[in-house]
Amino acid sequence: MFVRTPVDVGLMIRESRRTRRMTQHQLARAAGVGRQWIVAIEAGKPRAELGKVLQTLAALDLSLSIRGEGIPDVSTGDAPIEAGDIDAVVEAHRRAQP
């Protein structure tokens, strides 16, 4: 599934939760968040905390993958960019430019 908006994230979480026959309360407990937070994220909360989103995805046995131009692909041997290495980020962006 391609996720491009907060609503897409919410729909994916809701569908995955329902497929697993989990209640919002059960998912909230598994993810370490409140039930109201699950309600909000499933509704497409635009400013959801990334850490909580990742916890929720993990509780559903889901993972997040980011792909796109300028993003190193570790499956092809490209080395991942170290967090905080702004020079590497800029260089990767320059290489990706036509």
C-alpha cells in the first residue's frame, strides 16, 4: 500500500487492526498508547508523533519503508546515510539530480 497522507496511514492502521480482529483498546495497550490516540490516528491525525506511529505499526507487525529518488537502496549495495551526516545527505541529493 502506498501511504502519502495522514489519512492513508490511519486507514492502513484501521484495516490492519480489523484484519487482526483487535479492538482499538487492545491495539492501544499493545502499542503503549491511549485509545483516544488510536481513534485520532485512524481518523488521519495530521500531527501524530512519529514514535507513536512506529510503536503502533510494530504492534500490528507492520513496518515502514521509504523509497524514492535520492534514497540509498541497501538491497543494491548502496551504503545507508548515517543519521546527522548532513554532508552525506547533500551529496546523495546532488548525485540524484539529472
